[in-house]
Amino acid sequence: MLGVKNIHKSFGSNQVLKGIDFEVNEGEVIAVIGSSGSGKTTLLRCMAFLEQADDGIFTFDDLSKDIRKTTKKEIKELRMKMGFVFQSFNLFRNMTALQNVMEGLTTARKIPKEEARETAMEMLQKVGMVDRADYYPDQLSGGQQQRVAIARALATKPEVILFDEPTSALDPELTGEVLEVMVKLAREGTTMVVVTHEMEFARNVADRVIFMEDGVVVEEGNAEEVLSNPKQDATKRFLRRILRKEEEE
Amino acid sequence: MNDIGIWITETLGTRVWRIIRIMVESFPKLLKPCLQITITLTLLSFFFGLILALILALVQVANIKGLKQFARFYVWIFRGTPLMLQLFIIFFGLPSFGINFNGYVAAVIAFSLNLAAYNSEIIRSAIQSVPIGQSEAGYMIGLNYFQVMTHIVLPQAARVAFPPLFSSLIGLTKDTSLASSITVIEMMSVAKRVAAVYYEPFWMYMEAGFIYLMICTILTKLQSYMERRLEWKQPAEEETKK
């Protein structure tokens, strides 16, 4: 459904993505793992056109296009069918939780206010934030903000939601509530691409795991298989390091 | 000894009475140009200066080729030369090209142009203080550039820019006294005249200073009131308290 072929991206002389192929099927949950600096966040941002890739082909449903030649209009249409959840939540600070969730409906899609409010409340219900609907982001904890951000991404009924390290900016005791919501979404059949450091989440929820290092996909496959029986040395090294860190904690 | 005491009290008493009488007498004389000229000059200049500042800031943030460079050039010129000189060029200089303004209009033009340079920098930095991630989040839910600016960035920038913009308004109130140098009869030039008539410069200028101080006090109060109103926390917190 959503895919990229042979994606390249450099920042100055620093080559971050060195030819990545990647495909998401409908209803699939994909976890993208790898150490920081491996290019996984850049990959996600290129797929949302938050970064302009230097080369590659982008596919979404029937559309297949040279990623450099995508027009503004096409990007806008693509984003209408996509959700994005940021590491730093990025809630609109001048709006309440409810207004944050409604904004994509009322302003971008011209849905009448009452109808938008109903949908938004439904989404806040889903992430357990109804009782905080009238709070401003500054009055919410990190975990609560991220749940509102997820509701905001859900409200527009996207075909796929991209998560960029959704729990990395949270205090450890707050990651649980966010992961819980994401597990629920996955169970409901939401198509999700999740860049994450949460190995447990990847193991329990993801259908497929993609391991990236140094701008290339090193290993990819069934979650259980990649995480329990990695074939590549790089993957083994990475998992060992992560496991050790988790034990220390 | 006693005689000297009486003499001092009497002389001082007369002097004090004279000063009080002069001050009471001159108060309306100062207040009139204050209300008619100083305040209108301030408000008009601030209004036009703010609109121009917003345009100058937006073309820089939107990175519009040509206009952005023009804005930088504009700011460079108007921040880099004295306000008094700008007043003089517009009032005394432009007539040699056949462009004539009366003092009041020349003052409004000079103050607006000067203020626009400073305020555009305030607005530009306020816009840039809104985290880029929020704009990205806006685009991802399907908003376009204009909607991201008007719904997300500018409302937040307004709150950041508000205190320094208010400072520049307060600064302008006092800078309008410079208009006295291009024949505008504002409060400062009236104070000068009254001081000369009564031969009490100290007390006349003190009185004018007092009126400036009062205007700025009112503005400061207004600022803190409006800042509280601009807080986004306020409404929701009040609702929860109920």
C-alpha cells in the first residue's frame, strides 16, 4: 500500500539513507529498529515528505512516482491519507486537546464543527483522554500529550499512521500508557509503521521488523524471527546491546 | 533670629504657592496637546508601523526572494540611522524633491517607518520561536501554509511578541517628543513654551514628565492585564475549578 524504492538522502556530505526499499501492506504493523543515527527517523520523515529525499520512488495505493518530482498538490493529498505521530508530540500549544484533534477535520477537511467535535471526542475516548478534552498541552503530562497527539492523527481516519519514536521523549513510567494505546490500535487492524526502541512492543505487536544500520536495511522479517534469531552480525550486536541496557534498568 | 525665620517661611510660602498655582494653571495647557497630539501621534504611528512590521516579518519568514532581501535592507537602514535624522530628512529634506508634508504627517511617517524596522525584528523572532514541529504536525493533518500560519504559528507568535511590542509602544510615546523639533506642537514643545513664560523650567518639565509617566503607567497596567488574557492556560483552569 505504501512503499519506497531505492531511497537516498544526504545532509550535506553525510549520507543518511543509502538506497532503502520498504513496503507496508494494509493492516500490517511494522517496527523499524536500529541504533540512533541509523537513518530510521529520516526514512519515516522522507515517507511523509517532511524531508525531501534526494532520489527514489514513492508509491501509495495506485500512485507511483519519482520522489523528487512529487508536486505540492500530490504531497498534500498523500498527507490527507497519512497520520504522523512525533517524538516530541508537537501538539498545538494554543489549542485545547479537543481543538487539537478537531483542527484537521474542521480546517483541513471542512467538516462541520458539531460533527468534528463528535469524531474528536470519540478519538479522545479511544486514547482515554476525554476528561482532559478542555486542557491545554502545557497542562498535560508527556504521556497524556502523546495520547492526544495519537487521537489527532487518528481523527482524520488515515490509511496508515507513521510513529516516530513515540515514547522516546517520555519518562519511563509514562511510556506504558502510550504503548497501551498503540497496542490497542494494532489489534484493531490499523496500518502502522513504528520507529521504536521498545523491543517488547516490537516483539509482541509488530508483524514485521526492519533492522536498519548506517542507512541501509540490514535485516527484515517476521518480528519473532528477527528478534529471537537474528541472522546478521549487526543485528545480533544491536540486540545484545539493547538487552543489556534493559537489564541494567 | 525670629525675623529671619518668618522671612524664610513667608518667602518659601509664597514661592510654593506660586509654583502650585502655575502648575495647576499649566496642567490643562499641557494635557491638551498630550491628548490631541502626543497620544494620536503615538497610536497612528504604532498602527501603521505594526502593519508594515508584520509585512516585513512575513516576507522574511516565508523566504520570498527579493522581498526578503529588501526587508533586511530596510531594517539595516532604519535601525542604523538616528530617528531624529529620519524626521529631518522627511520634513526638511524631501521638500527639495517637491515632496511636502506638514509636521504632523511627517512625524507619523517617520515614526511608522522607524518603528516598523524594530517591530519587524520582534515579530520575526517571535514567529521563529514557535517550534517547527508544530508546523510539521499542521501539515501532516492536511493544513496548508496559510492555515498553519493563521491557526498555529501567528497566534503563538503574538503572545511571544506581545511584551516587547508593548515596550516599543511605550518607547514611542516618549519618542514623539522628538516631533517638537519639526514644528509639531506636542506636549514637550508646549512645556518648553510654558517654562519660558513662567520662568519655572524645573517645575514645568517635572509636570510634563509626570504626565508622560502617567501615560506609561496606564500602558503598563494595560499590558499586564492583556498578558493575563492572552494566557492559554487560563480558561481551561477556570473551567476545572468550577
